[in-house]
Amino acid sequence: MSRTRVSVTFLFCLLATVVLLSPVLAGDHAFVGSGKCKMCHNSEAKGAQFKKWSEGPHANAFATLGSDKAKEVAAAKGIDDPQKAPECLKCHVTGHGMAADKLTDKYNAEEGVGCESCHGAGGDYWKMSVMKDQAQSVAAGLVIPTEETCTGCHNPENPTHPGFNYEEYLAKIAHPNPKKAK
């Protein structure tokens, strides 16, 4: 077999493998909404993570786009309605731009930046039987957020970006599980 034919065959096989595995590599999980997280992550004994989120800025990220200030910033960028603009929604709405089949009936764009924005689409890890084992949860799509997770949105591309000190902002939204912190 000629060298060219081997190279073409190899490239074809490699491409076929990437195409077949791309849903797995891309994280082929459904968004279930923060309400699924609330079921287990709202008690004071476990750190009241849901309550902390719901009272914080991320829960209001979509609503913020409806403010006069957001409309002013958007207008300066040539955007008519920030609550409909993909360049705004990509950071203000969990799961924005995902295929409809990845958004369950519990998904709600008006949740703003919900749990799954930082922790990954929960369709395959939200059940307690999976969440009891962190390795299993991660294998099922749970993301353990890092600074890079945050700077996906908190970056200079953001027109209202005041600068981002990861440690400072992380402290403002911290919501650890006290039982796991011991």
C-alpha cells in the first residue's frame, strides 16, 4: 500500500473516530435546572448552597440584562435587546445555545447563571446515588470549577468587566458543603 493511501486511510479513521466520540468528548449531558440541585443542596446542615446561589448575583444574571444599565451598555455595542442577544446570553444564561434535546422540561433560562453553568450539565450526575461518589459524579459530567471556569465569562470580552480577582470573587460566592470540608 502506498504511503499516501495509508495516510489518507489513517486520517479517515481518525476523523470517523472523532465524529463518533464527539458527543462523549463534548460532554453529552442534559441541563436539568437548579431546582434539581435544590433538593439536596439547600439544607443548612449541608451548607445551604442553593440558598446562597439564589440570593447572589448569578441567580439574577438574566434579569440583570433587562436593566436600564444593561440596555445602555448593549445599545453602545449595537445590541437592541440584551435579553435576546447571543453575545450576552452566553454568559448570563446557563446552557444558552445548547441543542433543545439537551434542555429538559425543568430547564429555565430565566434562572440566569445556575448551578450547571459552573458545575456542568447535571442530567447524568444529579441523582444522590451518583453524587455520593465524586469520581462517579465527575465521570457523569460534574465539573469541579476552577479559575478557568470563571474566566470563561469574567474576562475583558465582558463590556462591564471591572477586572477579576479570582480569590476575591470566589470568597463572595463560596458555598461549600461543611460535611465534606472536614
